[in-house]
Amino acid sequence: MRRWLARVRKVVAAPFRLLAGRDVALHAAAVTFYAGIAVVPVALLAIWITGLIAGADRVRRLTGHTIAALPDAIGAPRALQLLIDAGLGLTPMLALASLLPATLYGEGLRRAFVSLRDPGEQLVGWRGRVLWLPLLAAAPALLLALFLALPVTSGLWVRGGWYAVGGVVLSFFAAWLVLTPVVLWVYRYLAPGRPEWLATVLVGSFTAANLSGFLHGFVLFCALPLDLGVPFGGFTEIGGVIAVGLWLYLFHVIVLAGYAATQSASTFQRAKRVQALEGEEPEPDRAPRRSRTGRRTVPAVPEPTSSSAPAAASSPAPAVPGPASRPR
């Protein structure tokens, strides 16, 4: 039994060998610090550009059902409504000012990945910021796709019963589909190392599914009748900010674990490819053909020609030892 448990533990821990001996909690906390600065500017920019593309009224209409369906035990609907109104009312100058802190998220992720894989890279922060920009550009399309699914999922949730279960399932798949390309970009391009595509797609999509379920867990947490201000002298707002920071921290623990699993799967895939190339043997020579009688055909020995006969005849014969050379 102990041997079996040790083997299971070894198999489970194999994808996370990159994290062995690393302070994962510290790395996740560092990324959470950067995310705490960048998450609101990222959301504002995404909502602003989405409003420019789809229209502010349409964005308010698509998100209205979700805001009404969210649990209001800790004030989540009001916070989301304020965020959407602020994003739709953003001016170009405010959007430009939000761009700099929004790219800090990419810097934090890049620093954490480099620290885990290969410390000492030059210009880590600027590389992370530049590689985060494509995600900011794609954020409106991803956000609009999620907004289009919100009325259906929210309507099912409000009806209750099995309809609510179906709404949760549809919401999970919608968030999964939106998060998958984001995670793939982060693991493939934002992180160092360029892992193999197969490993990135498999592990990245699995990580995105875990993140989708985790976000739905946060919605469930918002429904709990908790007084978040109790540990902070009654300041509920401070308690809410700390609670969001804690969930962000756990969110980034999952992201770092998925990155380690992606690197391990990519290393395994490359090792199998090298092993397959080194194990290839050259094609053996063709076997000798057999005649109809079943006997092997051997190449015929060429007969001496007239030009070769005199040469053979003119070649000196081996000398025979005479009486003087014989041993006495």
C-alpha cells in the first residue's frame, strides 16, 4: 500500500517538478500585487473599447441581466455596475493614462515565469508589457463574446431549479471558451521558453477550465452572508478589497501550476521526439532473391577473359625453397 501511494504521489508530482524547491506562495503573491494595480485599468479599457465597437446601450443591456442576477450579499452587483459605467464613460485621455498600469499585469506574469524557469533574463518587465498588449487588443472581442452569453445564462439562473443548473453549466463553458485563448497566449508567448503546441493546448485548456470553475466559486462566495469588515474594525470596504485580493492570489497559484505542467509536458514531448529520432535504424539491405526452385541466387563469378589470361600466366609462380634454404 505504501509503495502504491508513493508511486501515485510521484506521478501526481511529476508535472510540477518546475515548482520543486520554489516558494510558489511568494511568486503568486508577487503576481497578485501587479494584478491588483492592473486589474481595474484592464477592465476599464476592455469595457471602453467594447462600448466603442458594440455601443454603450447594448453593453448596458447585455450586462443588465447579469448584474440583477448576481448575489448582493457583499455588494458585488453595485461594484460591477460602477465598473461598467466608468468604463463606458472613459475618455481617450483617461484610456491612454490607464494603458501604462494595465500593462503591469504582463510584467508581473513574465517576472514570475522567468524566476521559476530561468532567472537572469534582461528587460523582463518591458518584454512582459509588450507581450501583454495583444491580449489587451483582443480583450473587446473576448468580452463581447462573454456579454452575448450573459443574458441566456442569467435568465436560466433566475428561473431556478434545473434551469439554474443549466445556466451555471452554460456560464462555465462560456467562461472556459473565453479564457482558453488567453491562457494559451500567456503560456506560449508571454512566458519564456516557447513550449510545444500540443502541450500548450492540452494543459492550457485544462487550466482555463479550472480557472472558469474558480471564478464561479468566487460568485458563490459573493452569495455568502459574510461580514467582511469584522477582521478590520468594521470597515467593510477594506474587507471586500482584501477578499478580492485573496481570490486573486489563489487564481495565480492555479496559473503558476498550469505553467509548470505545460513546461513539463513540453519537455516530455521533446524528449520522446529525440528518442524516436535516435532510435531509428537504417534500412537493412534487401534479402537475396530466391529462384523458383527455392535456392538463393548468388552472383556469378566472372570468367577470365582473354586479356586477363596472359596476365595470370605471366605472373611469377611462388618460389620453392632450395636445398640450401632447408633447415639442417
